[in-house]
Amino acid sequence: MVKELTDATFANETASGVVVVDCWAAWCGPCKKLSPIVDKVAEDYEGKAVFAKLDVDENPEVCEQQGIMSIPTLLFFKNGQLVDKSVGFIDDSKLKEKVDALL
């Protein structure tokens, strides 16, 4: 299951464990292509890692704090610390590789 994050919930939801945040927007073509991949990988890692989505148009605070200039951007957190970032489309094997490195 993929959670929806907001400016208000972001810090709390990324504070512990392995969390992957998909920063996206409804008008973004590559975001729409990446979304089903994130959803599928989230199912594969249920109970091991948390996957979440953040609409950049509705949550400008997090975008500014995290320096998000282009989307899609995937943010990888481990115990509250940003440890990796991926900008642009990536396939499921690359996403799994990045998550595996954090587990």
C-alpha cells in the first residue's frame, strides 16, 4: 500500500525505517509512467519498506526543503535521513536495487 503524504505529515512519516517517497504531479507524463512501477514494488516490499507519494503542486514546503527541481523524483530515507535521490524515470529493477541497498 502506498501512502499519500503532505507537508504536514512528511517529517513524521519519513522518521523511521526505510521510506521511499515518489514526488509527482498530475500533469507529469513520466510521473504517470513511474506510478504503477512504484505501486508494484511497494507490494513486493510490504512490511519491509514504506512507499509514499507526495503531490508537488499541493505540498510546496517539502519540495523546497528537499530541493526538488524536477519530477518525478524519488527520495530514499533511512531512519529519518535522506540517503539517496533519483530524478527521472527508473524501471522496477533499478528501484528494487536502490531499496535493497537500504534494507
